[in-house]
Amino acid sequence: MQSRTTSGQKPSLYDQDFYRWIQHTVQALKNRALDQVDWENLIEEIDSMGRSEKKELKSRLLVILEHLLKLMFWESEKAQNSRGWRNTVIEQRGQLELLLDDSPSLRPMVQEFFLDSYARARTQVLQKSDLPSDRVPALPPFSVDDALNTDFLPR
């Protein structure tokens, strides 16, 4: 939400009370009172919602990949942390599936974001674990389907 007022102008409803702006906009749309819709801010908010959905997908995928890598390669911490890492993978897979159920058009983006997310997850694991960089492969040792498969959990 970004302020749109300029100096000398009274703040818009959008700037004064976001929730009230939403209620006003919904009512105007229901009534087909299109001349009462704050189109500029409505478009911005809808666009922002789309960006948020993509960001959530990337974030959940990154966490899944990071914890899969920890399970596979961080041997010195595995005994103490593997249950938590597995639980995190399970939880994030479930949340990602809910997101994809709500927005099926995001499903192809999982594949699109996979390699970049893997590279980020690898970097994070290397930084957190202090493992040598050659210990965690630069290319994924599992597929995107494996990463999302509820039956795939490295031991």
C-alpha cells in the first residue's frame, strides 16, 4: 500500500483508512457503480496480490529444498535435527499444495523457479553448515517432482 497524495491535497480514502477503502470498493463493484471505484489503487492492490502469491511459492519451495539438502548432506547435525527438518519439509509441502490448489496457474512456476531456488537453498545450507562447497552438488540431486513428492524424504 503506497500513499498517493501530493502536497496540498486531502488524503484519499485509500490513504486514510485502507479497510474502509476495501469495503467501499467492494460495495461499488457489487453495485456496478464503476465511477466510484478507485481504479488506480485497485489495480495496484490486485497486482500486489499476484506478486505475493509468487513470492509465497518461491519461499515455500526454498524452505523445502533447503531442508531436503540438510537431510541429505549435513551429517554432523542430522542426529539432533533430522526430525525437525523432516517435519518442516512435510509442513511446507502441505502449505505449497494448498497454495497450488487455490491458484493452479502457479503450478508451472514451480518448475520455472526450481533451479534458482535450489541454488539459493544450496548457498544457505553451505553458509549455515560450514560444509565444503563440493559436499553439496551444484545441480540438484533430486527432481522437482521428488522435492514435492510426499513419499520422498531422505534419511
